[in-house]
Amino acid sequence: FHAQKEVETLRASGNFVLFYQPQVALDSRRIVGVEALLRHQSRDGHIMAPTFIASFDRLGLMPELDFWVLEHAVAAAQSLQGVGQVSLAINLSPQTLLDVRLPQVLDRILAKALPTGVRLEIEITESQLIDDPVCFSANLAALRARGLHIALDDFGSGYSTLAYLTRYPFDKIKLDRTLVHGLTRSVGQEFFAATVKLCRISGASVLAEGVETKEELESLATCGVNVVQGYYFYRPMPMADLLHHLVEQQ
Ligand code: G
Ligand code: G
Ligand code: MN
Ligand code: NA
């Protein structure tokens, strides 16, 4: 009941907004991608992290939220004209990836072409690969058929089995921030480098999430990671700020 009430309140107020967190290539130090992250903005302008996702999830309403995100991220991407090559990542929840409406929603949203150089990427988490199956595989194929890239999110966070790396060909693997934080503590550099190598062998590029300190960045540098995302470089930000950074690096 609590979930129901929270969802009703949020829906009534509208005010969902998207923030974007830049992803930085380790070699060039340029922004090569961004992840769209859902936020809620209250009347007084206060920005709230998506703690409400659990409530939407419980009520089976994640497709509604994710379709909104897809639509608005693609619309906002129109302003990325002329900023060069950049991938735009969107998180889709398990419910959304099992939703039979996904292909037709994509076709409607992608009817308007993206600016040259902008590529859509879908982030999926390991947990959703567990309860298979047919509908998930069909939707994954539908995403690929439309030229979208697939990223495996939160890799190494607890649901991983190595089988996934060979079963599904991912374009990108995002190493979970617990692994990255452990790098300067419990996780040895050798172990981390071997994990990166395993991912690279599967054919994916590797992104390290949640990089917060110079020490973490330096430890990563020799491990074969391609791209880094985290507060050390950038926090999630509004589209206007992102544009400013992208124009600046031209
Ligand atoms: O945005 P953080 O900043 O707090 O996000 C918290 C969690 O919410 C993360 O696990 C992230 O993947 C998830 N999340 C953020 N935006 C979206 C979204 O648009 N759709 C889905 N399904 N999950 C999202
Ligand atoms: O589950 P997913 O990886 O999609 O969620 C990304 C989440 O990580 C978002 O909530 C985002 O705000 C958060 N995040 C991004 N960079 C950092 C970081 O450097 N440190 C921490 N603690 N969280 C981060
Ligand atoms: Mn993500
Ligand atoms: Na993640």
C-alpha cells in the first residue's frame, strides 16, 4: 500500500527529469558516452534520486517509467548535434526487457533519427538474465536489429556467472563500483586486471563504475579498462551542463 501511494503521488506531480553522467575514455580523457539517470524534481526544485524505483517495480510499472525515459532521452539527444561520437546509455529494468511492447515502442521512438555520431546503448543487469528466456532473448534481438548496443551493468556485484559472458555477446561490460572500490582495499590489482581481461576476451569493451578517487584511477590505469565513470570526473548533471562540457572538448 505504501508503494501504491508513493507511485500515485509521483505520477500526479509529473516532474520526472533526466540527468546525464559522462563516461570518460582512459586514453584520450575525452567524454565518449553518457548514462541517462532518472530523477524526480519536487516543486521547490529539489532533485531526488530514484528511490521510488522499488515501488514502481513492486507494482509492475517499470515499463511505464522506462518507456518515458527512452522517449525523453532520445528527444533530448537531438541537441547533441555536432558534438562528435558519443554513446547514450539507458537503463532498462527486467520488467521492461520482458515486455512484449518493447519493439513497437522502440520503433515509435526511433522514427526520428538520432544526430550523427550519437549511438543508443541499453544497460541491463545480470540479475535479469537469470530468469531467462524467450521473451528476453527476443527483445535483446530486437534491440540489436535496431542498431542499439547492449551493456552489461553492475558486473561483479553478486549475480555474475561467467556463463553470461559467453552466452550473450555484450558490446560493453560495466564493472560494479564495489569491485572498483575494493581495488584499493580488498580486491588485488591482479584479480581486477584478470577480470578486465576476461571481459575483453568476450569481445566487450570495459567500463569501470564509481571511480571516486585519484588512487582508484591510478590503480585502474594499468588494468586494461577502456572507459571510466564516476564522481572523480563527473557527477550526473542536467543536459545543459553536459552540452557545455561536450562543446568545450570539441
Ligand atoms: O541514479 P542512481 O543515481 O541513484 O540510480 C540508482 C539506481 O536506479 C541504479 O541502479 C540505476 O541503474 C537505476 N536507474 C536510474 N535511472 C533509471 C532508469 O531510467 N530506469 C531504470 N530501470 N533504472 C534506473
Ligand atoms: O546501477 P547503475 O550502475 O545504473 O547506477 C548508477 C548509479 O551509480 C547511479 O545511482 C549514480 O548516481 C551512481 N554513481 C555514479 N558515479 C558514482 C560514484 O563515483 N560513486 C558512487 N557511490 N555512486 C556513483
Ligand atoms: Mn547503469
Ligand atoms: Na551499475
